[in-house]
Amino acid sequence: MSAKVICITNQKGGVGKTTTAVNLSYYLAKDKFKTLLIDFDPQGNATSGLGIDKNDTRSLGATMVNVILGSVQLENAIRPTKYKHFDLAPTTPELANAEVEMANMQRKFVRLRDAVRSVADKYDYIIIDSPPSLSLLTVNGMIAANYLLLPVQTEFYALEGVAQLLESMKLVMKQANPNLHLLGVLATMYDKRTSLSAQVYQEIKKYFKQLTFDTKIPRNVRVAEAPSHGVPVGAYDKFSKGAKAYKELAKEVEERTHEK
């Protein structure tokens, strides 16, 4: 077994990237796939969204900061979550400083790939939550992954910046990772009461065609509330529209990754 590695990325913030990383991981694990979520965003929201204090460095132990600086193996930074089949490699805001240090290191673009390879045979899926920028960390995520999942908010200017991200992806494919595929584009914060959401979804579909996921993640209070309780939305309110949508997304991801 070698894990299918999915990097969730969008250089725009606030598009539901971390929410998608946490909840997709949760539902893949619910479907009995051994899943590792790597928090590779210095904001550390995937870490805190799973109930772990990202600022409490003393009790946190090893994190992705240590892994990326080479002082710790990835397997020593992984911890189980309270959910079966679901592990987390946490991070702290110190990752931003580590990125600056990385810039002068050898093999600076493949440090995450090397780390991921060391545990790939223990998991079915490895999900990487990358920062909302085209940074060295994001490029590391792209080089470590087999697939990119791109959350796009169904609001005005949704596709702004996406072209630049796809150019970066092409560059990474050409120079460092020819096995990278765009797994799909996910419409997030979809509000079926507005014609704008529907229009933007159609625009996304026109641009990405069959790469657009059928699942749309709705604007949902439960999805917004869950991280403050340190749990995925499926554990917070499994009957909510948001939970059902992420459950459907996991099924689509499973289908798409097993086709290839």
C-alpha cells in the first residue's frame, strides 16, 4: 500500500481550504481508510480545529516545524486523533519562521515529499493542508502530492488567481513532479438562495468541466461552528447540510482516486 497524497490548496484565503482538509480527512477515515492529515499551514487551523492547542509547544511535542527542519522524522510528529483511522501531524505558527530557514537549505523543495514517502506505506490517504499563498511551503505540498484539490468560493472573483495557481502546478509537473494531477475543483460556501452562487458554479463548471466536483459545500452555520469546538462538522452535527456534503465529497474523492 502506498498512500494517495492530496494537497488542498488555493492562494486565496477564506475559501474553506482547512475546513475541507479536516472534514474530508474525517470522512475518509469514517469510510475505514487510514488517513493522515498534515497541517502545513503556519496558521495551524487544522491543528486547532481538531482540538489541539497549537500555541502550547511544550505539550505538543514534535510538529511539522521539526520535521521540515530535519530534526525529527515525520512518524515521530504524528499523533492519533480521537477518531478511528484518523491521524494528525500538527503544526505551530513557528512554521512561518521555519519556511524562512528552509529557503537556505539543500533540497528545500522536496523536504515534505521526502518526509511523506517515509510514512506512505502506512496510510491509504495523506491530506496536506497548505497555506493560502504560492509559497515555498505550498510548492513543497505540490511536489509531495499525487493530486491537487482546489476549493473555490462561489462568490464574485472566485476564479481570480486560479489561473496563476494552475500555471504553478504545470511548472511543478514539468520540473519536479510529473505525477501530479488536478483531482478536482470544489465549490464552497454555496448559497442556493442566490443566483450568484449558481452562476459562479456554472462558470467553474464551464472552465473545469468534468473536473468540477458534483458536491457543493453549502454555507452552513454548523460547518462554521465546529472548529471552535475542536471537532469536524461530522462529529459536531452529523445531520447538518455541511456534514452531509463533506460525506458526499469523500465518496467522490474515493471514486476519483481509485479510477487512476
